[in-house]
Amino acid sequence: VALLETKTGKRIAEHPIKNAARDEPRGIDVHPDGTRFVVYFGGQHDAEERDLRTGKLLRVYPGYLHGTTAARYHPDGTRVATAGTYSYELRIHAVPRRTDE
């Protein structure tokens, strides 16, 4: 996952993100406060919330039997929704406030 400056396109940071099964990410969403992001993977894998500056794993949101197809923050940043492939499930997870602010 690369973080780019919007005006110049200059690469500010890059985090090699792979889950325990060594899968590549299928998608990401940046938290409204700009300090973290949620990333999801194909297969039977969880979604992960990570620090945007360091890539450090902050928390894990449980995956689905046939994989996670989406993970998106609510605009107010208090929740993240995850959706499962073929299961027609949508889960809404509470997002804790950052403790290092």
C-alpha cells in the first residue's frame, strides 16, 4: 500500500501489506481522520485496520466463509462495515477511538 501526496503524486510512504496467508490486498479504505486504513483480502480472511503512517496492525475484523468483498468506514469514523462474498452478510463493527492522539 503506497501513500502519495495528492498535488505532486510523490510517494510519501509504502507498506508491504500481506495477511497471514500471504495474500495481496483486494481493497482499502482510509479513515476520515486520515490516520488509519482498513484493508481486506480475498479467500477466508479477515479485514485489518492499520496505522497509515507505519502500517502497524491495530485490530482485526472477522472474515467470512467465502471471503471479504468490501470494508468501508462510515463518514463519521465510528463504524466500519464489512461484506462477505456469497453470504449476503454485512457486519457493522464499532471503531475504537485512537488512544495515541
